[in-house]
Amino acid sequence: MIRQIGDQLAALATVPAAAATDDDLVAFAVELERAGRFVDALRTRAAAELDERSSSRLDGLSDRYGFRTGAQLLEFLTRVSPAEAARRVRLGRATISTASLVGDELPPKHPRVAAALQRGEIGVDSANIIIRCLDQASPHASVEDLEVAEAELVDAAAHDGADLIAVQARAWREALDADGAEPRDERIQRLRSFRIGRENENGLTPFSGAADPYFAGLLRTALNNANRPGVEPRFLSETDRQTGLSIVESDEGEVIEGVTDPRTRDQRNYDVLQGVVTAGLRSTGTKTGEMRDLAQVTAVITMDDLESGSGVAWIDDVTEPVSAATTAEVVCAKGLAKIIIGENGEPLYLGKHKRYFTAAQMRALAVRDGGCVWPGCGAPAAWAEGHHVRAYADGGPTDIDNGVLLCRYHHHKLHRSGFQIRMIDARPHMLLTPAMDPAQRWRPVGKSRIEAVQVRREKAG
């Protein structure tokens, strides 16, 4: 049967997608993803069974093929990477029934994830992050709370993307295991690394490494600011400047110079990294206090958690939280800025009667919205613009409770489409087009991770 299905898919692969109408192409993409999820579920089940037959017997299946583990046998049979083989085995083992010592069948460790995978409702990316975060929290969480978390995450994964599920899963992990962040911080610190290799035949020197969340936040902030659409090119060499230079003469005879950045994104990132390292070295003196910050990073934490030393903080554009203890160290060295929020999460009013949102207001919106609020958009807060929910021309104030963060593309899209945004209980809600949501429900939008932890703490009891 599997071979027949494969032959049918092979025939389908020869049909040109360009011949389809827009509606047919959209429907095809949806159904193809659904079919792929069933295939992925079968892959993980087969991987788990391979591993089971390899590890539970003295003369196991993998040993007969000359491999030590089921994952290594799977890698050989399917020609996938070692990481992919291990991922399939791990997910499969967590979502299949097993036999007890007395021969009884035991349910899967994560039954709701297993059922959703089997029905094709969620993808393997979402399933993996749900299982990983729940397993990390399980030593310190009750069975009942873990069941509540699994049920909510599986329901969310049926209609939200894997990146958003990763944020929600980490929020649940922190809510279920409030003391887990600090040991993870210590483990992350031990694993931090930077390696620089030898010059290769092209004259380039490779380097690589792994950053902790705070340093990752510094890097992402520097790179996001430099790559933000419309900003003046930064750390541009004279050669690149001359390449992108344009000179025009105005009607009044004035010569106007303009520079278009000719670099690729990767080249721009490299130049930014080189520039901030150079600036940091130049600003480092022999006296205490002569080192200055190269980028501003926002870490968001509740005052109660900061004062008690428990809970976590979230750094802009970094999905892994840091502990309150780590945040307290940053506060001690860098200072603290407070933003007061109300019962519904609304930030403090930071000014009225201004056309554009101030930098302080944009920081407050970043705390609440977490980036572009458009569903499925991953644009960070550094790329977003402040949008007046009630138009400024119609008397809408430039206040926090009349503003939302939107990336430039979705800001433009909102003004020229059937999508709508309104504030309900001081939080942004969005109404999708009838084609996307026939029920026409106002749904909350935004990716505030600190609020997600608070909500899940309440649900976890």
C-alpha cells in the first residue's frame, strides 16, 4: 500500500503548479501539508518501532545490520541526517504505546500529542517542542497540571504556527516549574562557546559558537537595528558606499547624494559584528566604567518575580527565557526602567497629542505586543512601526492603548485590506477577512511572553 501511495505522489509531482488557479493552489498547499503530516506520523512510528526492536533485545534489529542503535540504522536506511533520525526516534518513543514488564499495554507518555499526530492535526515541529518543554517541567509539576498544559498546547498547535507554539510551550514550562530557569541558566552558561578556525583556501577564516540568551539578545538587537527597512546603511565600507552611491540634481540645481546599500544581508550582518567589536575595543579603557554599551536590550519581568528572585524574564527576539537571578544581575550592572501595567496588561500612558509614537512608547508596545501582532508574522519589535488603531486623522490619540506594533508590510496591508484591528480591554484584537474566518470573531493578537506565563500559572493553580 505504501508503495502504491508513493507511486501516486510521484505522478502528482510531475503536475506543474503554475497551471493552478490561486484558489486551487491555496487548497493544494493545505491538503499537501495535511497529507505530509500523516506521512510524518508514520515516519515517527516506524522510527520508534525500529528503535524498540533494536534496544530491547540482545540480538537487536540494528545489531543484525551492523549498527549500535536504532537511530543509526534509520539514518542508514533513509539517508537522513543523524539529528533528524534521532528526532524521529525521540518523538516516536514519546507517542507510541509500550508494553509493561507484565505484558500489559501502557498508553503513550504524551497521549494528546500522539492522537493529534495520528489525526494529522499538528506537525512534528510543534509536537517536538511541546514534548521537550513538558518533559523539562515534569520533575516539578503535577500530573494534572501537565495534562492541562498538554491539552492546551495541542489545541493551539492545531491552528497556530510552530514558532508561536514554541513560545507558548516555554511559557507553560516556566509556569509549571518556576525554579527551573536558574538551573537552565547555569547549564547554558557552561555550554557557551566561541570557536575560530584556521584560514581556508579562499582566504577566509570560519568561526562559530553558541550564545546565551542575553548575549543573543545583544547580537539580535544590533543586527535587527542595522537590517531594519529604511534605515541608513551602517558600517558601510568606502568601496560599498561608492558602489551604492547615486547623485541626482534637483530642479533647483542642488546636487543630492543618496546611498543604496549594495550588500547582502549576510554581508551586512558581518560588517555590523565587525563594527561593534571594533567599537567595543576602542571604548575599553583601563579604568572601571570606561566600557560602554553597544546595543540596548530589553528584558521583561514582573516586579514581584524580580523582587522575590523567582520566575523568568524574556529578552526581545530571544525565545529562551532567563531566570530572575540573571535579570537581577543585569539590573545591578545596567539599571532598571519600570513600566507600570494595569489589570488587563495595559501599559502606563506615556504621552498625548503627538503624531508619532515616542521611543519610550515603542518600548512599552514591545513589552505588550512582542513584535508585529499580525497572526503568523515573526517580525521582531525592532522592525515594527507604531500603528494608530483609531486613525490620528479621526482624532485617535498617540497613546499606548490606541497603538499596536506592525511590521512595515503588514502596516501597509492593514490600511489597504479587509482586515481590522480594535482595542478590547486595552489589548489589540483582530478581525480576519470572511474568507479566512467565516465566524467573524474578534481574536486577541500579540506575543507577550510574560503575560503568557502569568496566564498559565493561574491555570496551573
